[in-house]
Amino acid sequence: MEELMNLHFLNAIWVFLLPLILMILDILTGYYNAWKNKEVSSSKMRDGLGKKCAELCYILVGTAFNFAFGIAAIMYFMVIYVCYMEIVSLAENCTKLGIPVPNKIKEKLNNDKGEQ
């Protein structure tokens, strides 16, 4: 229990936990958006989950570089890259769901202009 109280963002568990949390949030908001718009599609879900698996592979490759060669920078770059992609995807899902997002961010998203 004391170990859980001492979690720091530099702890190795966050390398997997933070991207995983963001992926789950992205999947949930994406599914809710599709359900709300009556656009649920198993093929789109398979494609999305395949991309999530590829993102986890990026992190595993970065972790392998860290353990094999002691190059932690590659691992952290992969984690930051995956987290960035997930945060952008979450912001896109939020704008589609009508959740307020700052205009500066909304202008940069890859949503159709009609939905913004």
C-alpha cells in the first residue's frame, strides 16, 4: 500500500499507465460519440483498437531500447508521442460531443469545419 502512495511521474509504471489511461478515455469518448450519432461500426472499432495496439508496441520498443542499450530518451519520446496523440484525439472527441474546448485548440483539430 505504501508503494502506491509513493507513485511519482518518473516511476516506470507511469510509462505504461498514463498512455493506457488516455487510450481508455479515448476509446470511451469515441464509442460514446459513435453511439450518440448512431454510427457504431465494428470495422471502425477494430481499426481503432489496432491502432491502440500499435501505440502500445511503440512504447514496448522504447522500453526495450531503454533496457537493452540504456537509452531512456527513446522510451520517453515514444510515451510522450503516444500521450500527445491520445490527448489530441480526446480533444477531437470532446468537440464532437459538444464539450467546451478552448477556441485556440479547437481551430487546430482535425474535425470537419461544420462540427466546430
